[in-house]
Amino acid sequence: MTGNGRYAPSPSGDLHVGNLRTALLAWLFARSTGHGFLMRMEDLDERSVDGADERQLAELAAIGVDWDPPVLYQSSRRARYAEVIDSLTDAGRTFECFCTRREILDAPRAPHAPEGAYPGTCLHLSDTELRERRESGRPPAIRLRCDTTEFTVDDLLRGAYTGLVDDFVLRRGDGTPAYNLAVVVDDAETEVDQVVRGDDLLASAPRQAYLATLLGYEPPTYAHAPLVINANGMRLSKRDGAVTLEDLAAQGVSAQDVLDLIARSLNMAGPDESVTAGQLLGRFDPAALPRGAWVWST
Ligand code: GLU
């Protein structure tokens, strides 16, 4: 059975050309393979801005990306995430972690511990230590008690990718469900079997696929697309001048122009050609996509 693809923006502001390009790619992958295409607002954390969701949806529509309703808001799913965390706790799969970010960075590590892995500080607290920490008043994060150090995912653009899995956070100390948990539960429960997103998230895919497996879900197939970078080789951001549809429109660059630029950057349109998203769908060939980053310069 063919499931769904999706685009899952964080509604923290207007989308920039890099976000729009990734969204278009996710849409092309899904619609060219008979997948449904879902839209999910990752609005759990404090970076969410009121009204940014509606603006982002309008921006996506302006370049011809459509989706199968309804738009899913992660903020409406908190009870479900709590249930999943409780089920992992009941299965002995979680522990409370009282570490600050600083303590984690400064913790002594075993000589061959993988770079960036949680050092295990709160993994084996005695009952007394646990009580003391609970009484200290600092609310704990909940971490996954994992039993591996790496996991391999299947990526349509990168091939097999093996990366670090550690005792990662499922719920932050402030009670917010962690991105890695919410993404896995939502993808599985909305039948997403194709995840197309920016390659800044490649390193989280092994953790997510591992968690999916633990929860009894089949991990999705991934395609991590190269990001758009600025002239200095840094990931494109709002600081790079006119990069949103609104900013570009003020400079006389229309949404159609942006779609054409994106299509050219994907080797899917000629230098003077104007295209529709529908035309791109007919031309889409993942094997022909450029493998390097797109340098945005204005
Ligand atoms: N919300 C994440 C972001 O905007 C994307 C998450 C995902 O695609 O898995 O970076």
C-alpha cells in the first residue's frame, strides 16, 4: 500500500526560498509516486508565531504546492504524545534526566563514546540520588533508554546512512514533547512512509527510525535534500536579505519567478523557461537531481 509524503514546517515565520524548494521536492516525490501529500505544523515549541501557519500555507499554495486536508497541528496531539511516552515508561524504556545542557557538555566520557552522545549521567542513579534530584525542584527531561549506538536508514538520495542513536530526549524538562518523538508518532499515525526534508535533519533520521522500530512502526523511506546556502557557504536564513516571497515581491520577483528559479536550481527548467508545478511533476526524476547545495545569491 502506498502511504503519504508530507511537509512539516515549524510555523516560526515566513518560509524562505530554501524551505519552499524543500517543500516542492517533498511534493514532487509524493505526487509522482502516487503518495498522498500531508501538511503538518510543528508548532509545539516557543518559536511558534501566531498567524505564521496561515502565511506559510499561502506561500506554499503560491508556488503550486497542494496538500490533502486537514492540516495537522502538533499542538492538538499533546495527549497522544503523553500516552506514547507513558507506554515507553511502562515498558522500562525511559528514565528521568536532570542534567543541564552545560553538565552534558562537561560530563566525562568513556574514551570511545561516540561524539555528541548523551554521556549517561542520569542513567544509573541510585534511589537516593533520584530522590535528591527530584527534591531539588528541577523538573526532569524524559529520555529514551536505548540499547544501541547506531542505526541505518534508507535514503533515496544518500543511499544507506548509518548514524548515532543515543538516549535522546522524549519530553523536555518544561513538559514539551521532543521533536524526535512527535515526528515519529505523527509520521506513523498519518501513514507517512516517505519523508523528504532538508539534509540538516539527516543526522536525526537514525534516532527517529530506531524509535519507530521500538514502537512497532515500519520506518519511512527518507530523501534528505541538499540545503540552499548563501554566497558564504552558510545555510540560507532570513538574515540573507530578500529570501521570502514577500521580500522578493517587493523587489519585483513574483512567486512565479521564484518557482522558475527553484525549478532551474533542480535542473528541471531551462534558463528562460517559465513552468508550473504540474509541468515539473511530469518531468520529475530523482536520479537527475543535483546532489550539491544550491547557492542563493541576489
Ligand atoms: N519542523 C522541522 C523543520 O521545520 C522539520 C521536521 C521534519 O521534516 O522532520 O525543520
